[in-house]
Amino acid sequence: MALAIELSGVTKRFPGVVANDKVDLAVETGEIHAICGENGAGKSTLMKILFGMQNPDEGTVRVHGEEVQFSSPADAIGRGIGMVHQHFMLADQLNVLENVILGAEPLASFGRIDFKAAKKHLRKVGEAYGLDVDPHDLVESLEVGERQRVEIIKVLYRGAKILILDEPTAVLVPHEVDELFRNMRELKAAGETILFIDHKLDEVLEIADTITVLRQGRTVATVKPTAVSSGDLAEMMVGAELPTPQTSRSTVTTEVALSISGLTVLDEDNRRVVDDVDLEVRRGEIVGLAGVEGNGQTELVGAIIGTQPTASGSIRLLNVEIADQTVRKRRNAGVGYIPQDRQQEGLLLFAPLWENAALGHQTKPPFANGRWFDRFGARERTEAIRGWFDVRTPDIEVTANALSGGNQQKLIVGRELTAKPKVLIAAHPTRGIDVGAQAAVWDDIRAARAEGMGTLLISADLEELIGLSDTIVVIHKGKLTATVDPASITARQLGSYMTGTDQDLPQPTHAGKTADNRNREDSTARDNG
Amino acid sequence: MAEHDTGESHRSQAKSIVGASPLSQVLLAAAAPLGAFLFSLIASAIVLIAAGGNPLEAVADMLTHASKLEVQVSMINRATPLYISGVAAAIGFKMNLFNIGVEGQYRMAAIFAAYVGGAVVLPSVLHIGLIVLAAMVIGGLWGGLAGLLYTHRGVNEVIGTIMLNGVALGVIAWLVRRWQAEGAITEVGVGTEPIADSGLLPNLNFIPELFGDLRANEELTGVLVIAIIVGIAYYLLLNRTVFGYDLRASGLNPFAARAGGVPPRKMALTAMLLSGSVAGLVGLAEIFDKGRYDPNFVGFLGFNGIAVALLGRNNPVGIAVGALLWAFLDATSDILQVTQTAPKEIIDIMRGIILLTVVIGYEVVRRVRERTEAARTAARLAEATP
Ligand SMILES: Nc1ncnc2c1ncn2[C@@H]1O[C@H](COP(=O)(O)OP(=O)(O)OP(=O)(O)O)[C@@H](O)[C@H]1O
Ligand SMILES: [Mg+2]
């Protein structure tokens, strides 16, 4: 079969690292080709080279048999290559149509933008690939799955025949993943070639036609999904067997770490995006918050952290009311925070790692010495985080944007856990982290739990939610609609609760494993009935 | 086996990458503004030739002129307020605020400070201290006002400060007449009451006098000391304090900073207050020199300060380089007028070109730096992997 893409001997060096080391890659036309590898293995870099965002230091790139040298993404787009990035690149304040045509606006006379033609073209593209979006929706108001569809359409709109998707499923809940895979199969049927990166190996095995594994910047294998198991893949990625995660036993105490009652948050239109929520997290307990994104999780988290004004309700941290305190007071009192979007709320991309490690903890040792910022202490702590959480970087002086996505995430997780919070608000803590490191992060969270940390866990990864939580509460349209026991629920059942289609399901257990020692505060369960 | 070696050597050798040869680092850092300067020389030489002038002669004039001690003193005198103004702008930039209002802030500060200084006679230290304090307070208030408009009324800081610049000019025009020294029109011209000698900061003539004799009226401004203190304080505040960390974090990523406990509004307001109070110091050199505020008070220091801050990338040493470069151009533009080897507008052309090219220069330097570091890594790895 004809090769859509052929890379040979591609090498890319950054200060202190060789991101790609003589990589060979062959992608056939019309296939779905997965790239797997640890965090920092060089996957994104390779894709950026293919998309003209980075110049390779050595090696050749062939597209449909012809050697090319891209100096910018525009060249790549000209060759029919499109890319959806690991970190979305949409303008929140523009609507879908404007985002799609941004940089490729069809012009009418006098240099005006021809919105009519654009809309027509957009509709045609959408229909051809079975992707549907409303062109007038504000991007800000879209759920992640929809945003991603917009990103994909944006690429198709420019006539891409080769699609690069960098970790497209990281932010999606299972049914959105199903939807994406359905879209991908349709794209493939329409003759598109798809290259994608994914850390969830089961997903890779499900959708890929061919899998290429990278390790430390080199191609180690190209295999067919029928010939390997996810265990094999993981082993190829890390070059060793995966660590088996600790088996967990309950460490839930009777002491309440975080107690929320009657919490209501209104949006600009006075709708109740968080609606009279009661929730309790005990010391040593992990409470999973399940829900389709956009059901009030963001606002609930914001209210706890203090970045989101609340309409009413109380938030108590170890029995101290914090609802009226500043963000800084709350964080200093022991609220740790892993934000859902690491680049937006978690990092200073253009500051060195040791300054990033201080963010949110900058007023306390080891980062501060009174009013003075302690550079020595900050560097020392950062080195510790780097070692313990295996943040792959040549140096802690590099800026955060030089880290691979998963390593940025590990830095944030490390920053929060080493600060020993009383309560950790963890939104998608392992988003973008590879399988090996994921198991390690889970172990770290469990270890902190054993020391008494209470955790509110939000995750699109339902396996993670079920595997890690002591109790799971379901949020739907701003209300907590169910409390379920993770020990007796499958991901599929949980998915049904999340979408609010739980009529035909067995009654949820109102209590988790720890029902006996609970004074039923969270009796709001199923107050939608 | 090579794979594992490589993995290890990434890390073990990383240390030395950043610490590589401090001298070459400094040279690289200075390369952008100096390169831009050279480029502007060449470009304006072409313009000169096209206009029928002789660029070599003009450059020779500029250089001989600049080699004179009194010209060097005057360069430093000009650079001093520019530097303070650059720092004031840089404080805003660090917080992602474009404080165009340094202009209005320093002028308001200057007239009030001169008025206060002229109204009292105190022991020297107190008198000078009072003038400096008044300048900072008024500058801070004027900057803080723009800050308040921004944080509490949502008025964009650019619009707010431009507007306040206009207001300041109006207020000053009125105040100058109101505070005009009695019967002074004959002797000293219109202006505020002259400040008694006790309120005038002593000059630093002893420094240039180490190198030669100064002409009778030449003085090296004492505000140079204040400028140096401002520079050091700026560096320490920004890089060594928690407050500076908060400020920079807010400027780099306001959302992340907020989640990290930095209140965005309070930060913006504080930054404007701070920027304004530093701006207030810009007019001091002139006040201490003239002993009063008059309608001919030096203008455009605020706008030039923005240019200088851009040139120096908000870095305390970089701003100093920028201020000196600007002052050099200023000082030598005078001589071109005298020798007639080139129209003095050529200096404005050069400034424009410098500002445009320095941006490119910094980008080139960044890439060169990255490339050499990557190459160095590759070489090391090649050594380490047999
Ligand atoms: N702009 C950059 N500057 C310096 N180093 C970089 C830059 N981009 C990537 N790197 C380095 O190159 C290596 C590969 O990074 P890359 O982003 O390709 O990893 P990845 O395989 O996509 O990992 P992840 O799964 O975590 O996203 C990493 O060690 C990273 O630190
Ligand atoms: Mg990546």
C-alpha cells in the first residue's frame, strides 16, 4: 500500500535532551496509526515535526512519497496535514464558526470575511464526516468533547487528508471516547489517514491498525494490535515490567476534613450551576466526583478553592469555615489543588521549573523565608519533586513549556503532594501521564491518604475514579444525584448515572464502604427523584 | 544498551548546560541591543547617503563628541531620569499592564514636589527627603488612580492612563499659574517658588573630576544615586521577594496565579501604585537642577521610558543599557545640528530602527542560544555513548 508518511532518521535535539533520535516511521494511507510511549518519549515532538512546527536537525520527511521540508504549519496544511494539539488551541471568546475559519478566512469583496460561504463549507465538512456542531455556539460554553470536535473540524475544514491527534482521549469520558472513535472510523472510511497519540493502551488496541512505540526518542517497535496485549505494549514502552499498584485498604477515619453544606453557585444568568450541594470528605478518604464535564464540577471546585464566588452555603476545612476566606488563606490552611487544565491554571509556562514548583505555596517554607522568596529552598524542593515524581527534564532551570505534557502534570502533582495538604482537590490528576507513572501517582495519592489526607477526586477516567475512590458521588446539572459504592459498580453503570439515565439501574447504595461510621450528611443523594 | 546510557547521561550532564560559560552568556544577552544599534547605524547611513550626506563624517562627529568628559556627564544626566522612567514602565510590563501614564505621573509628581519643596525650609536631609517623598506619593496616587479605574471600573489601563495624562497636563497648566512665584516673572520666569538650597540634592561632581576638569556649569546629577537605588530595589523586589514572585506570576499567567492565591485585582492595583511612585521620581533630576517647576519642564521622559524598558527587556541592567543608548543618541543629536553633517532627525530614524530590530535581535539570540545548547548536548551524548 502507498505510504502517506515516511520519516527516516529524524533527529531533534533540545537543550539538554535528544527528543527524537533517528526515528523511522511509516504510515500507510487510510490507516489509523497509534504512537505510544512514556512521558517525554518524544511523541509530541515527532508530530510537531510532521506538522512543520519544529524543524528536524537531521533526517527526512516524506509525504505521499515526496520529500518535504516544512518551515511552518502553513506548509504542512498545504500538503494536507492537520493537527489537533495535546493542549487545545481555541479562542474561548469566539464562536465555533469563527474559530474554525481563524487564519483561513474566506474573503468576500473589500476584504470582508465571507461568513456565508464559510458556514456552507463548514456544514459540508461536518456532513461529509458525520461531525456535528452548531457554528454559532460560543466556544467557552462547549464541553470538552465538543471542543475537540471543533478542533477536528477546524483541521478538516482546511482540507486535511492526514490527521494528527495528540492525546485526543485524555480529556474525554468513556461515551465521548466511543463517539470519537466512531468519528475516527468514519474519517478512515472516507479515506483519511490518522496518526494519534494515546496513553490508554486498551483504547489503542481497540482503534489502531498499527502501533509504533517510542522509547527515549527512538522507535523500538512497530506492531499490529492483534499481535500484542496491553501488557506487552507497556513493557515495550518502559523497557521493563510495569510496577503493580499497591492493593489498597480503607484508611477512612471519622474525622471530617472537608465539609460542604448547602453550597450554591450561580452563573451570570443566575442559573444554579452548583445547586444546594452537601458533601463530606473525611480524613483518609478519597471521594470521587463523577459527572459529565460541564455539570458544575468546575464551579464546585472553584468554590472550594476560592476562585469562584458562591451564592450561599458553607465550606469547612477541619471544622473551620473557609467560605469567606481568600484563596491564599485557604491554600495556606491546607487545600491542595490539581487543576483540570494544567497549562491554564497550573503553570507559568515561561518561568523555570523551580518557580513553578512554588506556585500556590510561595508564602511558606521552603519557598519563602518571611517575605523573601527562598530560591535555594525552592530549587531544593524542585529537585526533590523531580526525583520522587520522576519529572523527566534535563534541568530544573528550564521553563515549564520545555517539559512534555505528562511531565508538566507530574510536576504539578508533585508540587501539591509534597506540600502535604489536609485536603486535595484533584481534577484529573493523571491526565496525560503514561501508564507506568500513573500507577506511581496513584500510589502516592494513596500514601498521602493513609497519612490522613482527604481527597476530592474528579476524573474523566472512570477506571481511575472507581479504582481510587472510597466513595463516589454523582453530579448532574449541579446537583449531587447519587452516592455509590465503587466496589459494586462498573464503569458502564457509572456512566449511566452520570448522564442522568439511571432509571433502569438498581437503586444506588446510599452508603459507601464506610456506611457504618457515617453520620449521614450526604443524604441529598437522589434528590432529583 | 545504548538506550539506557543515553537516558542516564541526559540527567547527569544536565547541570553544566545552564551554567555554561558566563561570559558568553553575557555577550549573548548584550548582543540584541548592540546588534540592533549597529543595524540602525547601517540603515541610517544608507538613508544619509541617499539624502546626499556623509555617514562616516557624521559618525566621526558623534564619536569625538561623545569622547568629551562633559558630554559623558551630560549623557549620564540624561540617562538617569530615563532609567527611572524605564523601571516604572517595566514594573507595569511585568504585571502585563501597559502603563503609558508615566508621562502624566512624573509631571504631576514634579509640580507637587517642587511646590512642597518651595514652601518650606528644613534641615537638608529632611527637606530633600520630603521632596522625594512628595514626588513618590503623588506619582503613586496618579498611577493608583489609573489602577483603580482598571480594577473597579474595568477601564483598560492604556485608555485610563492616556486619559489621565491629558488630565494631568490640564491640571498642571492651571497649577503653574496658581502657584506661580510672586513677582518672579521678571527674574526667574513663570514657575513655582524656588526651592531653598537646603532642599537641593548635592551633585556628584567629585566623580567626573577624578577624570578631568568640568566646565563651570556642568554637574553630575545626584539623582544618579537614587536611580541606582531604584534599580537595585527593583531587582530585589521582583526576584527576591514573595511579592515580586506574585507580581511576575500574575503577569505570566493570571489564572494560574489566582489559583495559587494571588488576588489579581489587588496585584494590578499595587503594581500601578508602585509603577506610579517610581514614575514620580523621574522629574527629580530636573527639579533639583532648576530648583523649581516651570512650564518648560522636560517632557516625553515617560514615553521614552517605555522605549527604554522595551529595549532592556524589563531587566534592570538591560534598562540601564537602553537608557544610556538613548541618552547617547540625545547628546549626539545636538552636535549633528552644530556640525551640520547630518540632519538631527536621523537620530529619530535610528531610534525607530533600533526599537524595531531589537525585537528581532532578541529572537535571534534566543534561537542561537537554544541551538548551541542543543549542539553541546549532542556532542556530550556522542562522547558518552561509545
Ligand atoms: N520546546 C522545548 N524545549 C526544550 N525541550 C523540549 C521542548 N519540547 C519538548 N522538549 C523535550 O523533548 C522531550 C520530548 O518531549 P515530547 O513533548 O515530545 O514528549 P511526549 O512523548 O509527547 O510526552 P508526553 O506523553 O508527556 O506528552 C522531553 O524531554 C521534553 O522535555
Ligand atoms: Mg506530548
